[in-house]
Amino acid sequence: MTDEAASLRGPSPRVHCGCKVGSVADRYGLGDVSRELGVLWTTDEEDRYSLRELADHFNQRVVESAMFDAGMNPLEGEVENVYRLLTDEESSAGHRVQAENRLEFEGVSVAEVRDDFVTHQTVYRHLKNCLEAEYERETGPSSRVERDVDRIEALRNRIRVIVDETVRRLCDAGLFSITSPSAYVEIRILCEECGARYSPRELLERDRCDCPVELDR
């Protein structure tokens, strides 16, 4: 069964698993990336990731985590470029070697990172067997809102993981000390007209802010 022919039941809340996706995510401290893959695969057509895009997304997270763990501070777009150089056969051999040498110099084992990359087939097995996620092409407005809220929450979790990694790295470097750090990321949607603030989930459940109906006209 292809991903286009599948129907949606939604990702299962059981996200910790023993497959390669789950074990690599745990080892690199990627947080709830398993759930994130399910959300990106079952979102609406416009924003939905293909299986290959999901594999690239996951592998880029691996590269990003390995670089952070080594004390590197990748600039915007650098993780994607490094991943492309490591995997794209059409990349210049000289540029690939240069990227590999830089990573090795900083303490990143390129061989181990490559071994931890997943294929789109591995991602598909994870989605079906571990998350029990299925995709349905036709969705109503309420389903689309629900999935978009899930996507926001997945992005919030990714920010939390990056902050956690950064704080841990700074603590390890002795730049400051905190006994048990845990990042907390909160997203609030503000209506500048009535001043109401809601989390994405709260706004989904309410359907609207506190403004009088007349303001919507």
C-alpha cells in the first residue's frame, strides 16, 4: 500500500520504540521526533512531507544534534548543507571531504553519523508499525486545524530540545551551572483587539477569541 492510498487514523501516542528511528532518536536526544514524523506525514496535502522528505528531516536532526554535542554552533542553513554534502552523490568530492574533515576535527564521527541515517523505508515501517499512523487524502476543516495544531506543538518541542542541548553544552563547558536544567517553551496566540491569550490547543477548542461577534464582520 502506498502512502497516497493510506487512510488516516492518526499517530498513536506510543512514540518510544525499539526500531532504528526510535533508538537513534533516543541516543541523540531528539525528544519526541517520532511524533513529529507522524504529524508531518499526516498533515494536509500542501504541507505534508513525503517519506523521503521525512527521512531527510530526521537525518538532518541527527547531524544537527551531533554538531551541537561537539560544541559546534551551526549557522542557519549549515546543517542542511552539511547533510547534502554527506549524502548527495552529485556533490563535489572536494567539498564533501572538506566537510568531513571539519566535522572530524570538531569531534564528530562522520562514520557513526552516517550509520545512524535512516532510509525512507525505515521511516515508513516506523510510521506504520510503531506509530500506527495512516494517511487520508480527504480531510475536513476541523481535521486540518487539529493537524496544524499538532504541527505547532511538534515545532515547539523541537525548540525545547535545542535549548536543552545548548544549556547542557554550556554547563559541560563550565560557562554556568544549573543543577537540573529543563527548558520550557510556551506558545501563546494574542488577539490584539480584545487582549485574550490562548495556547494553540485552547484556541482550537474555543474556535474563537473573546471579541464580540460584530468585530468579525
